Amino acid sequence: METTAPLILIALLAVVVIAGILWGIKLRRDRSAADHIVTANRTAAEQGAPGSTMAPPVAPSPPPLADEPIAAAAAFDATPASIAVEMAEPEPEPVAEPAPAPAPVPTPAPASADLTQLKGLGPKLVATLAELGITRIDQIAALTPDQAQDLDARLGSFRGRLARDRWIEQARLLAAGDRAAYEAEFGKLG
């Protein structure tokens, strides 16, 4: 009798553990099926499939604006007679203000702009280029392939950066003042 009680407890514990494992497997399968359904619904909604059960959110329409002006509150010392006189006086017609002048178009960056505007050119590399006689963006933009190869060979530990960071392409866009094309190709201009 002394050995049967621990065996019964071990058997009950084993049954509880097995039931827990089976319950966990069932929950994992249910979650996997739910994830699959959510993914399928999301894909269908993104593609605009007719069988999609998800409708795009619609913002409620704002209330209509009032057609009549709102009367301002009267001053504390106003009498009914003074309020009546103020309301009886016709307001002068508002004078149309001239349209504001259009904003000036930003001028393109000058061709001699700071070399650090080019992506991949930091202060150390600018100093190295200055030692080699290159101090302006238009100088890089005007490089021929042979000159670019010669310059790259003289960059020492920075060798290969000219082609990898596409300095000539960047410099040509900046020298031409085409900021939009530069930012579309190389990112925001710092």
C-alpha cells in the first residue's frame, strides 16, 4: 500500500502533463489557422479582391458650415440701446486684398558649393581632395573618365570611393542646379 500511493500520484501527474501538451498543440493549431485566415484576408484586402470581407475605413463627413455669421458677445457695460445702434449700422463692404506675391523659386546651389554636399565626402576626404587641387563641385562634375581614374588612384586609403559613391553623377546634378533629380537619386540634400 505504501508503494501504490506514489505510483498513483505519478500516474495522475503524467495524465495532467499529457493533457496539457495536447491542449497546447490544439491551441497552436487554432492560432496557426487564425493567422492563415488573417494573412489571406489582408492579402485580399490589399489586392482589392471582390471576396474581401474587410471594407476600407471611411471618415465621417464633417457637419455643414453655418451660412450666417455668429454674433459676438456684447461688452459688459453695453446697454440694449447701444447694442441696437451697433447692429443697425451697416458694415462697410470689405475691400479685397491683393493676392500675395508668389514665393520666390529657390536658386540652384552654386557650382562652387561645399564639397561635403556630395554623399560619401566627409571633412577628411575634402581635405585630401583640396591637397590634390579639387575644391569645388564643378571640378568633380567636369572630370573625364581618364581624369577620374587618375584622381581615384591618388586618393590613397579612399581609393574606389569616387566610383562607389558616384561623385561625378552627384556633382553634375548639383552643378546643374537640379536639386529634385539629385534628391530623387541620392536622397535628401543635407
